[in-house]
Amino acid sequence: MSAQTGTTQPGAAPAGNEVIAEEKKYNCPACGAEAQWNPKKQALVCPFCGVESPGKIDDSGQIVEHDLVAALRGIPDSGRGWQADKVSVKCQSCQAISVFDAAKQAQRCQFCGSAELVPYEQTKDAFRPESLLPFKVAEGQARDLIRSWYGRVWFAPNALKSRALTDTVNGVYLPYWTFDAQVDADWRAEAGHYYYTTETYEDNNGRTQTRQVQHVRWEPAAGNLQHFFDDELVCASVGVKASLLRGIEPFPTTNQLVPYSAGYVTGWTVERYQIDLVNAAKNSRTQMESELRALCAAAVPGDTQRNLQIESRWTGQTFKHILTPVWLLTYHYGAKAYQVIINGCTGRIAGEYPKSWIKIALAVVAALIVVIIVMSMGKR
């Protein structure tokens, strides 16, 4: 939850959703071109002549936590639109919907590299995100992180490093939903406490031996747990694989979000959400219930447990729609496409790579040799 937050009243329209009639321009003082957000300088910079714009992005708005129950009953159209002239295209290969500046022509999908792009006509404008995390990792840093990552993937083919780095690294804003909730849960279970007894037995040589035998003493247990879920993330992207996103999360949403402004996304690709609020809320509740069960299980005393039952009451359920920055490299090795993704705020990296079966086979042989040597030494 951001420090600059509020909660809409039940049934009220989400605050801060006014559509700005005229987009504010951030022009270069030297050549007049439109300046773009530069992660390295953390300022607006002209992409043509490199001059830093003296203008500051207007991020004086508020980051609002919206009432989830009221929103699910229907969000008004006043929360739609991008505050800027945008065009959307849909990839026929991976189905990602990318949103570009109107003047920018997309040649290939920035998620899978496919050239099969078709115009995407929305029946309604997308809900506009009200807050975002600006890029902090510059493109040069992203390339350095990728080179370092390649050096750590031992089973990749030797030719991978030089072949893959010839592709373009793309800066993309991904759509996320965040959810907050307060839960008050009563739990009950059977708590198991280990105890041991000594028993005697005869070994294979007919000698009497003793050993400790573990038993479980079961006792009823119950308790209450209260927990606040803060900014539980649900990604609304289909362009990036979920397994890779889990590798670079979390994003610093609790203290680094800024109110949405078109100045931050000018010149960058934004993916339109394809998991709507209803389905995102369901996914979030599933995540929270799984975490709640783990928390209650940890509260059960003893050494083991069984028959855990939970009765929960959920209040204060709120949400936000935000954008998060990532650097994305999609490369082809052979006939297959692979992705490498970098958290644009923290620099955490995750990626896919082809495996060299020769290296894997050599590693297996080496491991077997070590096992044989250890076993032979143990017999001496």
C-alpha cells in the first residue's frame, strides 16, 4: 500500500479517474521533439538530440486504493483511456496486445518476435492505470545484466552468448492488479506431539539391540489469526511467461509507486491487460487463501498436524491497476524462441535458454566418476 493512498466509499466512482481532455506535452527545448522518460538520468530526455527537458512530469495526483466490492458491481467509463493518442496491435502468435504511441510503427511483437501483428480495435478503451513504477534500470545496465546471466547458465551451448545478444532488448510496461485485504481467521486442528519409546529387537546376528521408536500424541488445538495482505500482485500480461515473472518479482509497489502520467510511458510499449478485474480478483483470493492456510498451519503447536479447518472473514478489500517496467529480450536459437526478462526497478533477472546435451552428458559422467571414487575409497 502506498503512503499516499485513500479508499473510495462503497458504491462511489473510483477517484482520480478523470479523463484529461488534452495530453500534456513535454517538448525538447532544443529541437521541439517530444521528450521521453530516461531511466539512466531519471528525467525527460529528447530521444533525438539528447537534451534534457526542463519540464517535470506532473505526478501530483493520488494513488488510490479502490473498494473491490463496489468496483465489481461496475466501474464507470470515466476510468478508461490513456490520456494520450495510442494505437493497439494484437500478436497472432502469442496473443499479446501492445499499446504504442500513435506515431510509432510496430514491425514485430516485442514479446515473441513474431511479425504477425494485426490492428486491435477495442470495443471500449482499456481501464487506465492510475499508478506505475518508472524505469530505473537503463538499457545499458540491462544488457550488462544479460551478459552476466549468460555467463552463469552452464548448460547453455557455447554459441548462445554471441548469437542471442544480437537481438533487441525492449523496454515494456506490463499490466498488474494489486489487492489488499484484512482477514480474521479462526482455525482448529489436531496437533501432533512426538514422543519416543525404547524397544528391543534381535539383529541379523541374533544379538539383542535397542532402538528408539517415534509415536505421535494427538491433541485438539484452536486459535485465531489476523493478517493484512498488502499489494498482492496479479499480473494481467499474456506476453511474458508466468514462471519468468515469478523469478523477478516482487516489484517495490509499497513505496515507489507514482501517480500515472503519460510522460512516463511516452515512447515505451505498454501491454494492455488481458486478465480483467473479475478474474484477477479470483486469482488473488486463491493466492491469499493459500497463504492464509500456510500461516494458520504454522500457528498450530506441536511437531505435526492434521485436519486443519479454517473459518475466515474478509474485510477492507481494495485494489489498484498499475504498470510495472521490465526489459525483455526475445531471441531465437534454432527453431525455438526464448525469453529473458529483467525487473526494470530492481534488476532481478530470469530467463530461458537451450540446453547443450553434450554438456549435460559430460556432467553426468563426471558425477558418476566421483560416486565411483567415493565408493571405492569407502571399501578400503
